[in-house]
Amino acid sequence: MTGPTSNLAVSVAIGFVAGLAVGGLHFASLSWNAQLFVAGSVGKAIALQVARVALAALILILLVRLNRIAALSGAFGFLAARAVALSRYGEDR
């Protein structure tokens, strides 16, 4: 199967998996980032924050360069990772 449908499926899969992975890393490191701020390690916390945002932006930019479908799927994957993080850690934590 090598047609427009398979290209679409591959773009959706690549985008969603990449977004889910970077989103999972982004939201999992959020707890570590908050602990650094509370502990008074402001420099390390800001560096981690910049790294988290830069990595997420880089992956999403690469997906945009691939194609719009991959970028949209990546955004959905990122949001899915957020939903998983909220259900796991709760909104009140």
C-alpha cells in the first residue's frame, strides 16, 4: 500500500507518537522543575524550564516542516500527554 492514504497514515503516526513522547517528557519534568524552584535552585529551574520549552518547540517545528498533518497530529499527541499527566497527578497537586 503506497499511496496518499499510506502517506497520510504515516504522517499521522509520526506526528502523534512524536507529540506524545515530547509531551510526556515535558509534563513529567514539570514536577522536577517545581521542586527545583521550591528548593531555591532558581538558576537550575530556569535552565530546565527553557530546555523543556525549547525541546517541545523544536519537535513541533520539525513536524511542521514535515507537513501540516504531522504537526496537527503532534499537537494532539502533546495534548494527550497533558491529559495523561493530569489524570495521573491530578489538577490539585
